[in-house]
Amino acid sequence: MRTAYLALVTIVLGGMLSSTAQESRSGSISTGFATYLKAASPTQRCTNGEAAVQPDVFPTNFGMVTSSDGRRWTVPGPVHEGAVAVDLFNNCTGPGDNPDFAKQLQTVVIDKDGVEITGYIFADNYFELYVNGQFVARDSLTMTPFNSSVVRFRARYPITYAVKAIDWETRYGLGMEYMPFNIGDGGFIAYFSDGNRTSADWRAEAFYIAPLDDPACVRTTNGRDSSFCSQAVRPPCALKEPATCKALHFPVPDDWTAPRFNDASWPRATIWRPIEVTNQQAYTGYTKFFGDAEFIWTPNIRLDNLVLARYTATGPRR
């Protein structure tokens, strides 16, 4: 009887583990628009008169969707409510070029006996930077117009960089923006004063993929790869009926920013040429600050909307 009982427990637990593993591979699927919206933080209200009348300035929000398995998801992604980074360029809530950025920097002390490092960052559209598990700063603008940022922190090697990057949306829950329901694109680049920078040595994984006609197009064997899905500016579902478009969601690990987090299963970051990501002045006018850093994302800059990236620097890059 005991042997039979143990066999039954093994089968049940094995089935539970198998189900959980399958769920982690396939993700959760939502369909259609978000049903709840609230203003994003930082709230984007352009105070620069020139930027305020630009056609690509949009009030940004969060949405909430419920997937078919009953889970609720914030789209395009949750953000940290902490301090914003200093701007290199910001023509929305700033005058554009910010020549006094160095005077505005405040050092975030992570390790008192660490080295002081300055980082230069551009994201399409939004980023959050964590160093050795501690929040450093977030983007001052969630979407458009585009800005570039600078941060400063003190940390001890090995230094683990963890970045949350979001390609924002205006068709909440669909991963699309503007009219008439176009797919956007993402990208992230950073250069640090100790020589470390974004490159193919980073790891990057997607956690919100949309819009999708059929989520089965996303391959999950070696990381999540949506590059086999429709790459059209507008997918068939948006052309036919946007409310039928689907999104694929994966839970963000609680400890993903921690140095101890095992990111070995995440794929290496995909490198994208600057021209494939942006032609915005916030980057093109400030390339001298980015050295030999490269734009990174997943294999799909168009459908992968919430991306987490990590890299551990063992010392200054020579």
C-alpha cells in the first residue's frame, strides 16, 4: 500500500511539475484591448512648447489585461516609482540639450568602498537601471519624444547590471501604437565610464510579446524567439479586427535584478545597428558619449515589448 501511495504521489507531483514547466515555456495568452487604464508614472506632459505640439507626443498610460488562465498583467509593463535619471537631451520636459548634466548628477551609493561610475543611456522607449540588485534610476519619459539619460553610482566589482526596457504602446494590451495600429520597435544602449557597455555579452529575454495572430509562432526552446512571427507593420489581426489580436505574457522573476540570479537560460542579446533602432537626435546628437556600445534587444525589436537584460562586469574594461 505504501509503495502504491508513493507511486501515486510521484505521478501527481510529476504531473504538477510538468504542467508548471509547460506553462513557463508557453506563457499566458490574453486577447484584445486592456480593460483598465491609468496614467503612467512619470506622467508625460510636455512643457516645452515646441515638443508639446509635435504629432508624436502622446499621453502615456498603463493597461491591465487578464489572460485565459486567469492571471492579470500590467501592459506594457510595471515600472519602479523611484527617482528619474538626469537628461542628456530632453525636448519634452526640458529645453533639449542639457550641457549642465554633470552638475545635476547625484551619486547613488550601492557600495561605499566601490568605484564611481557614470553611465550614458538611450532607450526606445523606456528603461530602468539596477546595479547589484539596487535601483539606480528610471527614464524621465515613458514614450515620445525621445530623450537620452545619464546616471552616476558607486559600486564594487563584480558589478551586475540589470535593465528593464519597454517599447511603449498606445493600443494597450495589443503591443501597437498610433494610427492605424502599427507595430513599434525597441532598442537599448548604454556606455559606462569604466569601459563596460552593452554588447553581445549581455543576456536579454522577452516577457511581453504582442501583437500576435497565433502565439504558437513564438519558439521557446532556447529562450523566447518571436522572430518567426509576422513582421508586417500591421499584422493580419489588426487589419481584420484589432480586438482579436493576442499577446503572450511571462512572469518576471522576483529576484531578476540580484547578482545571484541565474540568467544562464536567457539568450545572448541580439545586436541591432543604430539605423535599425533610431534616427532621433537624442541619440544621433550624442554618440560621443556612447563610445563603442551597441544597441541590444531580443531577436525581434518589433514584437518583443517588455525585455529584461543583464550583464556582470568583473572589473573595468581595458
